[in-house]
Amino acid sequence: MNILAIDTLTPTLTIAALGSKGLVTQSFAGNGPSHAERLLPLIDAAVSAAGFTAADTEIVLAPEGPGSFTGLRLGFAAAKALQLSSNSCFIPVPTLPCIASQYEVWNGSIAAVIDAKRDRFYIQLFKNGTAVTEVFDKTVADMLPYFSKNEEWLVTGYGTAAFKDAVAILQSNIRFYFIEAAPLSFAYSMIKYMQRHGNVLKNAADYAGPQYVRKSDAEKD
């Protein structure tokens, strides 16, 4: 099956393609309009190296959110355009469960985080691979009551250093461990997540859009 994953979650744009020649990734580190300009060449290079063409794509993946407003919009736009041109299935992948799934061997609980700026984080808590909270947009101090002091917590995602350095963390006695997710890993992680959880993921509806947790972002849509 020819699978293409478009990761626009971080400033590093990454494409992963899985085809007859195996898994191939292409990436570009940059900001602003360069993402849109580089996207199509990266897709063409990745799918060609993986053994198929963009028109032969069967499944295309992109981050559902939460995440950067601009990044999520770009990922959805690219995935929908590819869906129309290739008759592929477009499957949005929830970002925080996908981040947490990379550490399913961890015996403790997991906090998947994305730095949402303004001293806030998009965050969701998981135990034994299952979400135990909704997706929050909160400060570290507001999140601490959700963390049990009787457990060890792995905090992973994008922006863990800022989470770790928050005054509330420094003053707490909760056992935290921090692992920053690799910027180039998320596209591949979306493919693995789809392979493991494809039974619960759904094709995007024609009117579907990214998951915006912050109200100000949703109002821009």
C-alpha cells in the first residue's frame, strides 16, 4: 500500500512515504512561506524514492491537531489537494495520541505536550496507551492537579524544555521525566499510528478541518 505522511506540525517540514521500495523521508527546516514552496518538491522526491508517484498514493496522512494554526492548515490543504488528484483516502491523525504512542513501552503514565506559546501548552494525559483526559490548553500550574504524585510521568512532545523549566514544575515533588520528540520523527510516527489504530481512524469528511483547541485559532477558520 502506498502511504504518504505530511508533517507540518513543527518548523521542520517532513514528508514520509512508504511504498514498494520501503520507507523514505524528506525534510526541510525553515519558517514562513518556505513550507508551502518546498512541500510539493519534497512530496515528489519522497514518493519517487519509495517506489510510486503522487498520483498512485492510496493513503495520505496529516496532523489533525492540536498544533500550530498555520502548520495544521497547510497540512490539511496539501492532503486534501492530493486526495482529489489521486483518489486517495485522507486520514487526519490526532497529534497528542500519536506522540504518546511512540512510548507505549513506558510503564508509567505519559503527558503528551506541544508548546502553545504564551506560557501555555496543548496537553493530554495517557495511561496504558489510553487517553485519560481531554485535550487541554493550559499553563503548567493549571495542569499540575491532574498529575498523581504516586506515579512516574513521562513528558514528551514538542516544547518539553519550556514545560520542565516552568516554576510550578520546579516547586512540585512529582516524578517527571522529559524526552523531546525528534522533529523528523512525526511523519513516520503517523504511519505507524495508522497501521496500529487504523480501525478507529476515519477518512476526513469533505468539510473537515483541523482540531483547534484555542478559540482564537478556531475563529480564524
